[in-house]
Amino acid sequence: MQLLDYQKRWIQDNSRFKIGMQARQTGKTFATTLEIVTDCFMAESQGGRSRWVILSRGERQAREAMEEGIKRHCQAHQVSFQSLENTMQSEDGTTYKQLEVVFPNGSRISALPANPDTARGFSGNVFLDEFAFHQDSRKIWSALFPVISNGYKIRVTSTPNGKGNKFYDLFTADDNLWSRHHVDIYQAIDGGLQRNAEELRAALNDDDAWAQEYELKWLDEASAWLGYDLINGVEDEQAGLPEHYTGQPVFIGNDIGVRHDLWVVWVLEPIGDVWWTREIITRQRIPFAEQDLILDDVFQRYNVARICIDQTGMGEKPVEDAKRRYGDNRVEGVLMTAPIKLTLATLGKQAFEDKKIRIPSGDTALRTDLHKLQKTTSVTGQPRFIAETDSTGHADRAWACFLALSAAQKPSFKIEYKSTGRREIYSLLRGYAGSSDLSGY
């Protein structure tokens, strides 16, 4: 098995508390799962046993760590194992999959999605995979740490995700307790990783994303309207998939763009008190006719209660056409003035802070677009929102999301009525009550 220099340094470091910050796709999970399997293999060969728990960002990531990491390394070691999969339930009723590999002498490796509930209830060594992206990272840490108090090891790896999470606290703390490993894309290439940094950066075409994901820079969250911690807190693997639509009335936001900016449709379905993203459609440089066709298709596939459309500038005609096709009661044009933008952005931020919305997980372009929106103050003291235009848009996805949330705040139709008069109501009640005394009516 060919290991790169920085992977060898990581595996050979046997410190009890070890944390690594590495660039994307540089093999941090691969190396850590190899360390875990090797630890179990050594324990088994000496007649002992070892216990490891992998807490991942979500169920998909936990399965990937188990299938692409643990099991591959077990096969490389030529050690026999039993593979198990159990459905578990947390205290709040949420179900999740717990994947396990069990060795002949009883050594065990479990992989499961991280939350404060799953972080409790076991004792053993722990691997926190992409910890900066875990929801409620500080609560998970508080619930988890007693698990390793009896001399167990802990491994923490991630790329940065802003400064509002526990990974940032751990990696930047001024102490000598933790063994810290730092491998950016340039160090990884120097260590033997076959990548072309210039080509990757040009293809990504996003300086902030490059700085965070590859150069491991802590981006300043001070001016971001939606910090990465807020964005990370509402991501869900089940969001953004139209096949999960349950048939409830949906609410849509449509941000208009024709030339440089994106044209975006954001579909929200209410499930309980949470707004679930069912679909996000993005297009660039498409004619109005194609926009109309896509919107018609959306109205056919969903039970649309209301849509809010950006009416500013070139949005006048799309709003007029949409009202003609779908009706005035279902279509609202929104002029994106500074006060209206503040209202929409405040509504959106509240939904993210209260975790009343769910958005697709792991969508880098979406995360960047939501995060790029910044609130500044003009020379007159008035708040204004800016977002630098690049290949991922002009925060167009963010505004489409806020428009959809705005659409959901209003009734989809007016209820009109007129009184039938006291005599008609009295007669109707007598019909239902028979000879009962209705003198009180």
C-alpha cells in the first residue's frame, strides 16, 4: 500500500489527542481508517481487542468511511471480519444506520452519523471525520468527550469551515496537549500527491472556496450574512431531492437572471414546522422562452400555492407572463429595493438560525453562494447587501431561497364571504338542532 509522506507522519503519530487539518481529497479519511484497522489488527494478533467509533457528518459519509476505508484496509491486512448494519433510534425519534465491522477476538469498529445522542452511550477510541462540518459540533463535543476519558484516543480531521465551530476552537487553541497536523494542497503535492494546483484553482474559479478548501484559510465570518455554521446547521442529505415530495402545497422563489447572473428556482415544501427544499433549478444565459418552459414544468410537477418572482429590471415581463399563466393570486412580483432586500434577508436568516429550513448537503456551489452575501452600511447609514459576482452567481441562490420563504408567509388565496343575515343563520341552526332552544343565538 503506497502512502504519501504526510500520511505516514499522521499514522506514525501515536499521540492520544491528534487533530489534522488537510486540503480536500488529500486522503485524510483514508489514512485515519488505516490507522484504526491497524490498531485493531495489532490488538487481535496479541489476543486482545480494540474499540473504535467513527462519527461522520452524515449517514452517507459514515458509509463511505466504512466501505472505502475500513473494509478495504481489512482486506489489505487479510484479516477476517463480520459486517453488520443496524437501524438505531436517537432520543428525539430520529432513525439512523449504524455500520459495524467485528473481528474474531471481539475488536469492533462502528461508523454512524454524528449528533449529540449518537456521541453518547459507548466507551472507546473515537474518530471525528470532517468535524468542522458536523451540525451542533460543540454539543457533540460536550457529549463525546467523557467517552474517551478512560485513556482512549481521539482523532479529529477536517478542512476548515469558518470560525464558528468546535474544530476551529481545537485547532487554534494555544496548548501543548494536542498533536496538530497541517497539510494544504501545496504541502500535499510536495509530499507526493498527484495534483495540478494551478489547474484546480482555475477550474474552481472561486478565490474564497480555494482559500478555504485547499489553502486551509480561516475565512472571516464577520461580514457574512449567513455564516458557514448557520449553513452547515440546516444541511440534510434528504433535501433537494424531488422524489421526496409528499404532495403538500409548495412555495417557490424565482430569482431572475439572463446575462451574467443565474436564473434560479427554489422549491420549498412544509413538513411540520420545517421548510424542506425539494428542488433548486439553476440556469445561466437562457432565453425567457426557456425560463417559461421550465417554470411550466415546475407548476405541473408540484402543487404550487404561491411563487415570488424578482420583478426588478428585466423581471417585469416574466412576472406579467406568470400572472397570466398561473393567476394573480399565485404570483407576486417583488421589486428588490434596499428595504425589501433587508426584509427578505432578515426572514431568511431567521429561518437558518431557528433551523426551520433544510437545504441540500455537500453542495459546494450552493454553500458558497449562500455565504457570499454580505451586509454593509452605505455612506448614508442605510444597510445594503452585496455579493461579488463570479461563476457561482451573484448570491442568486440565496435570494431565490429568501423569496421562497417570503412566498410561504402569505396566504395563497383570498377567502371572500358575505353575511347571509340573522334569519338565515337562525333557520340553518334550527334545522340541525331540531326542537332545541336557540334563544341564545
